[in-house]
Amino acid sequence: MGPSIVQLGHLFVLFVVNSLTVFALFILLVRSLYSLIFNMTTIESWEIERHETLVRRARVLGGHLDGPGGIKVRIKKHEFPYDIGIWTNIKEGMGGSANVRSPSRSYRNCLMPHVDLQLVLATGSHP
């Protein structure tokens, strides 16, 4: 007349495994899109958060933090030079082209040995 208890149990297990897999893939997609849009790896985002925390602490303590050996270390805001804008970040992450119809064509130059790696810096910054 209908599915047996074993089949219903198997269907439930498949549903749970499928739901967990879809959730994990969704988290991976969101993190990948975030990294692509902001052109920032996870480690870089941790370093920026760490720097912002140090700046916030230093602002409360008069601009200085205690360093090793009791030395006062001046902490000031640092602007990271690789923030070049969302659209440019997406183009750079996709191989330097905004070709939406065929993004694989963007990687043709990556296979050529004579192409040099060039980093795009934000306007007004220097390495």
C-alpha cells in the first residue's frame, strides 16, 4: 500500500544527510562570494579584524599599547592597499575579465608563461 518502515527510515536518513549537505554548500557559497567580492582571504580578514581591535584598544589607552618588555608601542590606523572596489575585485578574481557569457576565456592568459603577475593597488596607496 505504501512505503515500508525501513523505506521511510531510509528516506528520513537521506533527507537529513541531504539537508546538511545543502546547508554546508550554501555556507561555502556565501563565504566564496564574500571572498570574491571583497578580494580577501579568510586569513586576511582575521588580520584586519585583529588590527581594528588593536587600534580600538590603543584609542582607549591614549594611542599606545604595552609591547614586549614593557615597551610602549604606538598603534595607528593602517589602510590596507588592496581595496580596489567590488566590481574590480570581481573582475580580478575571475581572471581580469568581466566576460559573463564565457568566464573560462578569462583564464587563457594564465597559461602563458610570459604574463607577469601584477597587483592592483587602491588609488593613492603605494607598496
